[in-house]
Amino acid sequence: MELAKDCIDVGIFTNHIEEMRDFYANRVKLPYEELLPVGAGVKQHRYGLMGSVLKLNEIRDPLPPRIDGGYKRLVISDRRTPMPFIMADPDGNEVYLVPSGHYGVEQIGVILGVTDPDTFDRFYVDALGCERIAPHRYRIGKSVLAVEHDPKARRAEKTPAKDAMEVVGAMRAVGIRYLTVQVRNCNAEHRRFMDAGVWEGAPPVTLGDVARICFIRDPDGNWIEISQRASLTGPLPKD
């Protein structure tokens, strides 16, 4: 992929926005950036994360419980931390603060529990174009993705592509529910993914003058947003 930003963003869904904001602002010390209404009853509270964005998606209606497997842990490089420090946010999401370079993380990392790590190896390297830095550990830009076998993980039933707003509904559950990769050309990346046989989550759509996005899904069905953001790439195509 041709990246427009050299790090990934992390999306969390929550019913407990005040407690979550307090945790990430005051415990983890992340700077607040802005509040965005993203539609489908979702308000997105955005926090800076060393170039990445932590997106706390506030949902009014009760969320389904956490789904086994998938995006399990957020790892944050923190120069204030002399040794790994494990926390859980108010929703139970695992957050690891680690010294720079620990687990190979110089910026942030996300650890997934998956059904078959070897299948993910092919997906991350061949489809996403990640750099393999160790067995089942990959770098995309400055960020790190790592997979581990989780006996509780289940592969989602393969369903047809949805539109972007339907995806927001389909993702809803407590926890880390998606990653965002910022690219130069959403349409071109979508065509490349489809040619490679990647599972389509949603075709490209332009959101006003802010971004053009599509969604893909990894081998277990975890969601990945592919975003061409106007603030990074300039004017957007309409279709």
C-alpha cells in the first residue's frame, strides 16, 4: 500500500465514554484532539497517540459483549515507563505501556488473537504489504501488528459487502473493533485488494469533503478501514 500516514489508528466502541475518556486522558496521558459525529448514532472522541489516533466511539444503545479473539491488546511505547506495565481500561481492553523497542514497538502495536496465524502471515505480507519483522509480527509504517493463536477465536461467517453505515452497525460490540490505515488513493487500494481476493467489507464511499473510505476484513473477519483523508492527501474523488 502507498501510505498517507506512517502509522495506524485504533477504533474502540464503548457505552462508558466518561470513564474511558478519564482513563486515556489521565492514566495514559493522551492528548485530546477533537469530537467528530460520524453518523449512525456514533460520536467519536479522538486522542493523539504518537501520530496514530485512538478513536473512542461513543454509543448510546447497549453494546453486545466483547467478542473472543480479534484485536486484544493495545501496546504503547512510553519513554516514561522503565519496564512493561499492564493495565485494563474501564471496558476491560488490555493496554500495555512498554519501554521503547520492547516487543519491537517503537510507537504503538496491536496484538490479535486469531484462528490460524499462518493465514494471517500471508494476509499481512501479501495483501497489506507489511514488513515481517519476526514470526507472526509485522510492521506497517511505524506501527506493529502481532498475532497469536487464540483457541477461543472464531472465524466470522463470510457475508456480502455492506455500505459504510451498515459496517458501523456490524462492528458494534465492546472493545477494540477496527484499525484504520491512511492511504494515498482509496480507490486504487480497493481495486488491488479485490484483485487479490481480499474479503470486502464495504466498497469506497466519499464522506463529504473529509475522507473517502472502504473496509476490508482479515481472514477471521476483523475489520480494517482504508481511508483517504483529505487533510493528508488533498481533494477527494466523488466516485
